[in-house]
Amino acid sequence: MNSGVKFKHSLVFKIVGTTFIIYSLVTIVITFYQMYNEFTLTQKRIANDIIIASTSINSTLVEAMWNVDDELINVTLGGLVNNPSILGSIVYDTGSGLVGKSSSEEVIVENFDLEKINNPFNLNEPTSFNFDLIKDKEVIGSLVVYSSENLIWDSVIIRSKIIVINKVIEISILILVLFFLSKKILKPLNIILTSVNEISKGNLETVVVYQSNDEFGQVADSFNKMTQELANIIKTIATVSFNISNSTQNMESGNKNISTRTNQQSSSLEETASAMEEINSIVQNNAEDAKNANEITQRAQ
């Protein structure tokens, strides 16, 4: 990068910075969408797990309640809460009320409070699923299974951490690739810029040393041709100017010669005119003398 250009004003900074901002904004939007989608899918998955697990023990609970086998009921409920999506379960008899209960290791059973119908296990953000226990088309009891939205959020958070880490890695790789490509693209541009600066200083012998078949190589070749043509034009102008200067000096010298000759001829003409006047005066005097002599001769006869 040219040392005369600050990094924040360079094309590398603009390319990498702009791409980083745009990609980060897009990534944030996509990440929130994925988190929402993950929350919805996890919610459905947990609900399906609870429904499948509860349905699978339905017939066992019905037979255990019909035979008043409390031990089998508790064992069955204990197996049910081993499902990671289930935090607690209760079995009611339509006649006598509570028959059995069980909870996962994450729930303290001592906090069980049957008076809290919607949340007897004191769960955070509880959700419940109610299943009828039917014998010979008669409802003999109910199975209530409890879960919590915290399970959903825990799954979403874990998944989101993975997504965020992946995005950070993607952005880091993208920035490195963009920085490398920008430096590679700007290298020939800086070479050409250096040559332009040399021309601005009057050095027309500068040459761009960059051999490539890409666009920058074509620009370098065109620049060298332009520099050569510019040097030839300036040399031609200098030669023509020199010739014009010589011609002007010759013309000035010729004009001086013509002026000198004109002055000399003017002086000669003046001298000739003066001599003619003297000759004319002598002729007139001679004429008068001849006239006088003629008059004297006539008188003498």
C-alpha cells in the first residue's frame, strides 16, 4: 500500500470494511432467524417426544391402575421421566385423586405441591400435557406430563453458540481472503501510481515494470506506450521550438541587415542629390557666364 495514503482512506480498508459491515448485518439477521426457527423446531420436537413417550406407556398405566398396582405405576412414571424432555409426571385416579408421581433428577421432589395444579413441581416456565387413561371406553384417570420452556431455551442457546462460532469463523476467513485479494489487486495499482508520480515530477523515462495478462497488465502496457508517445511529442515540440527560435533569430538578423542597407542607400541617395544640386548650380553658373561672354562679344563687334 502506498505510504502516502492513510489506511482508513485506502481501498483495502474500504473493501474489507464495507464487506465486513454488510456481511455482519446479514449474518445477524440470519442468526436471529435461525434462532427463532430453532426455538420453534425444538418446541415441536419436545412436544412430539412427550406425546410419543406418554402414549407408549398409556396402556401400562391403565392396567396398573385397574389392578391397583402402585409399584408398577411408580416404576412406569420413573421410566417416563428419564426422557430428557420430561421433568415430572403425575397420575390421577378419577375417584381417589393422586395415585403416583415422579420427577427427573433436575427437579427437587420435596418442592412438589399438588395445590399448584399447573406447576406442582415448581418449574420455571412450565408447560403441561394431559392424557386421558381409558379402560373399556371409560376414563379411569389422567396422566399429566410436565416440561419447561427452559429446556427449549437451553437447546436454542447451545445451538446458537455453535451458529455464532461458525459465523465468527466464516467472517474471519472472509476478512483474511478479502485482505489478501485486496493487497494482491492493489499491488499493481501502486506500481502504476508510483510511475504516475514520477511523470508528474517530469521524469518521462519512467517505465511500469509489471508483466501480466490481466487487466492491470494491459493498463501497464498502455501506460508505457502513452509515456513513450508523450516523450516523443515533447521532443518534437522541443525540436520545432528550437527551429522556430533559430528562424526568428535569422529573420531578426536579416531585418537588421536590410535596415543597415536601407540606411546606407538612403545616405547614398542624399549624397547623390547633393552632388546633383552642386552640378546644377555649376551648370547654371556656366550658363550665366556663357551668356555674359556672349553679350560682351556682341558689344565688341
